[in-house]
Amino acid sequence: MRSRSIIALLPLVVLFQLCRPALATVAVKPPFANSMVLQREMPVPIWGTATSGEQVSVTLGTQAKTVATPTSGKWTVTLDPMAAAGPLTMTIKGTNTVTLTDVYVGEVWQAGGQSNMDTRLNYYSNLASEINSANLPMLRYYTLRQPGQTTTWEVVSPTTAGPLSALGYFVGKEIQKATGLAVGLVVTAVGGTRITAWLDPATLAANPSITDSDKGSMWNQWVAPVVGYAMRGTVWIQGEQNCNSADAPTYGAMFNLLIKGWRAAWGQGDFPFYYGSLSNIHSAQTDPNNTSTVAQVREGQRLALALANTAMSVNFDIGTPNNWHFPNKAEAGRRLALPARAKLYGETSLVYSGPLYRTKTISGGKVTLFFDSVGGGLVAQSGGALSGFAIAGATGNWVWGDAVISGDTVVVSSTSVTTPTRVRYGWGDDPVISLFNKDGLPAPSFTTESPDITPAPGGTGGASGSGGSPGTGGAIGTGGSTGAGGAIGAGGATATGGAAGTGGTTRTGGTIGAGGTIVAGGTTSAGGSLATGGAGVVASGGSRSTGGSLATGGTTIATGGTTSSMSGGTVATSGGNANGGGATASGGAVPSGGVINAGGIPSIAGTSAAGTTGGTGTRPTSSGGCSLAGQSSRSTALVSLGLLGLTVLRSLRRRRAAAALNQRQARRHGESDVLAVGRARIPDGFGRTNSRLWL
């Protein structure tokens, strides 16, 4: 009886073991690594993983912050704003200690977009000498997409500069030279990508009319892992892949959504977003009636200047015909860094933009164009006559116009257009251009058919958790037509969930939307936002709460947003994944087909087959509930043990029954009592082996 009782307890022992929290060491993953640069003068979130309930202390310089790890196993501390400093050592201590060295506090910029940001210094043969002389220990970079190499922070030197974004390098070099501070570049760029691939999950959830097959894919893989990493702003160049008749008319609307969505996700207010317009491409323009999808994309880029804290550089005078990847990245980088130098780093007298068309008047058969950012005055390129201006009436074809500079305006007319209504400039793939300011910066292309815009004022970049989120709106309205420049036409609906809900930016301890509350321990430093009502998709890097659940069959990531995931264990359950002590999603909603990208960060968009994993990342375990998630290897062994115990028990019962029958038969024949008795060495579920269990 005693042996039978002991064996019967084996399944309970196994169950107990499964419900015990898995031990995990304190850990962080890149972008938190040696030689990193942290943003000065704003709160700096640091996040990682540990065992539920474990006290984690982060020390940097004179600061020390401690937090209890929530049930999700993912902790976050936020360092107070710091002055520029370095080199420093950061220690992250729990049951173990992680030490990060050569840490600087300075200026951090994200460098995003497609191939003209992605192509590396070593891609361009004309930049070989730049690589050889790149001894810039105060310029560092972290490139998420680094094929065949370990992704970590690199200090720029002749041996490390080659794989760095060429455009990003020249932007960073300019900023480092201007400030004298450590500058860190976080590169999130991939060639050949459309703009919808870079939209965040909350924006996509608020705009269901966006049905592109690649929507959100680049965000999920290359941006989500660094959402919430404190930074000054973003430099960006993209749009080449959208130069087609399907994408170009709506590019401006998509670009507006991207900027607003990224700002909401980071939770740093309207951080600086500076971008380069498309370079020239294909054959030189000769026809004023040129229908150019490249010009349409450029117009969408220009119209984004209506958003606060944006600036645009122009590249269509320095490109290379028939090659999008123009080699003059040095000048492109210098121009793209000008807004930061002028607006953020004290060079207030610096002219950072070419002439920007603002509005027009029409009188006496002439159209007068008014410009901002004229700098020292308007000039024609090389001192010649103005060209590249086309004029038209309400109907009829465009014709080349006669254009003359008059103060800070340009007056355009044509003897063949007696009642003009429209003017456009530089409207072609490789357009005719001529208008500059005396500071050597070209005017971008434009059409007066687009709405008049006044570039919104820039700021210094909101500190984490401060400043208002981008307002609602910007969703593509059902039936909303777009003009040539991609502006949202009449009928455009207001977004209901792309921003951080009614009331502006979410703040630490605040609420999101009308229903989603940031629970104790949560922080908006990572910037996730919910659709109105709190029922939408949590943006990557969203609030790191202490609990929560996955929506039934839904695509919401509960608890932890895009924090680096725990290093131990992969998801092995079938039918759902438990997160942070929350309920398991019915149907196992693992984002993006269950893929957990190489950084161990769960992607966001989409659902998948139950409980599958991909890449090399791992999912955090649930310490607050009885879950197999994150404990697969240990749990599988214990389950096997339990099944073995049950099998042995059934076998012994059959043997005992057979032995009893043999004993009764032996008694009938006068034979002695015989009962085969054995013993086995069986693990007891606590890592020990008990050889005293008699069966």
C-alpha cells in the first residue's frame, strides 16, 4: 500500500514542478550593450528580464534605480535626465550582475528608411578614403539589420566603419563635429521597402483600409526591438519603392501616418523627424506635361512639413541618373544634418533649408509665388535665368512659363496662358530645376494644386513622457480622394486609435485611451498606444505592465510591449501563450506567424498557429500562473516523467494482480507464496533520485 501511494503522488509532484517559477538570471539585450550611447537631458528607460519578484538595480554614474520584477519577468527602470558624460560603467544587479562598459551619454539618432539609408560606406567605391580615415571614437552605431554579423554597438574606426549606413555616417559625423559629444546612430533601414511596411501596429489598426501585404513587416522586425530607446529624433529617407501609379498618389497620407505613429509609439512627444526627399532618376525632363510618380512622392514628402518639428533636405540636384543609390552621400548627409544643427544644437543663424513654397496670388495673368526659408535671398542656379516652372489654366496643358525673381517671390507667366490658375516647379523624375537660396540650398519641387502649408515650428525634442501626442486624424477616409501630392482629400475619416487616446500623450501612471489603464509598474517610456477604448493593438514597445492577458484569439501583445525577452525557454505550448501572469489567448495568437525575431522581441501584427516560434528569440515565461510557456525543455522532461510514472503504476498493478492470481493457484497446488518484488531508481521531481521506493 505504501509503495502504491507514493507512486500515485508522482503526477502531483510533476504538476507542482510545472507550476514553480523558472529561475532566470538578470539579463539585457542590445541595444543595451558595451559602448552604447544614451540620450542626454531626457528620461532614459532601461529594460530587461529577470525572475518574477526579483529586485533589479541599475546603476550609472551617481544614479541607482531599483525595481521589483513583475510577473511578466520583464522589468523596466527609467533613469533621470543626465548631462553628457562618459565613459561610464553601468551595472545591472539582481541575483547576478551584468556590467556594461564604455557607456556614453550624448546624442542618439535613429536612421531609418530604405536603400539610400541602408547602403553602407563600403558599398560606395568613392568612399574608400573616408573609411580609411574614419577615426571617430565619439561616433558609435548600432545597426539592427547586419547580415552575417553580430548586432552590437560599434565604435567608428577604419576597421568598423564599412558596414555603417553611409548617409547615417555623414549625418552623425556632422552632429558630432557640431556638438563635440558622443553621438549614437541606431540604424533601422532596409532596401527595397514600401512605406506601409514601416507603419506601426496601432496606426494599421486605426486604418483598416491599408491592406498592403507587407504592411507593418519592417516595423515589426527592425523597429519594434528599439521602440522606447531614448533618442533625440529620426533622420529618414525612403519612397523610391513607392514610385508607381498605385502608391504615389497616397504617399503623402502614408508618410503623415508614419510620422504620427512613430511619435506616438515612442511616447516622447513630437520628436524631431528630419528627412531627405527623393533624388533625381531616369532621363532628364523635357516636357512640362510630364506625369511623374517620382514627383508625386516628392510632393507627399513636402506636404509633411505641415507637421510639427519636421524638416526636409533636397537631393534632386546631387543624384545620379539611372541610379537611385547616388554616391554623393557626403553632401546629402551634410544637408540632412543642417536642421539638427540649426534647431537643436545652437547654430540658430544657420540656414537649413532651401526656399519653400508657401502660397500664391494671381493677378493680371501672372502668378506670384511666395517662399519661406529664403536665407540670404532667392537666386537662379549659376546666375542664369529661372527655368523649370510650368503654368496652366483651369483646363488645358501645362506650358513652360517665364519666371523672374522679385524679392522673396517668383512671378510666373506665359503669353499662351491668359488666365492662369496653376503653377508647378521641378515636376519630373529628373526635373528641370534652377531655384536656390544664396546659401546654396535648392528649392524642392511643388505644385500649387496642393493645399497651402506653413511649415510647423520646430522644437528641441520632447523628453520621454512629455509633450502632446500627435492628434487623431490622418486616417485614410473611405472614399477620400487624394490629390497629385498625396494629400488626404475630402472625406478622409479621423483615426480612432492611432494616437494615445483622448487626452494626449500617455504618461507614467496615466491611462491609455478610454479603457486601457497602465497598471502598477507600467511605463509609457516605450510609447505603445491603444486604439480608442483600449481595445486595440498595443504598439511594439508598449506599456510594460505587471499582468494582463491576451485577447481571445486577438493580436494584442499583453504585458511588456517590445522589451527584450527572457533568455530561457521557447514557446512550446499548443493552443495559446501565457504572458505575464495573464490568461492564455484562445487560439494562440502569436504575432506575425509566431515569429520571434532575432533580437528575442515579439513582433506585433497578425496571428499565427498556436504557440509556434521562429528565429532565435525567446518568449518570456509566466511566473504568476501555471504555464508551459518559456519552460519547454524542463517541462517536457517533467511531463515525460509523469507519464512514465503512470505507466509504471499501471504495469505494477497488472503484475500485482497477476501475482495474486498465481498465489491463489499455487495455494491450490500447495506451492509456497511467491510475489515478484523489485525496486527502481526514480527521479522525485526535485532533482534527486530515490532508490528506496519499493514497488
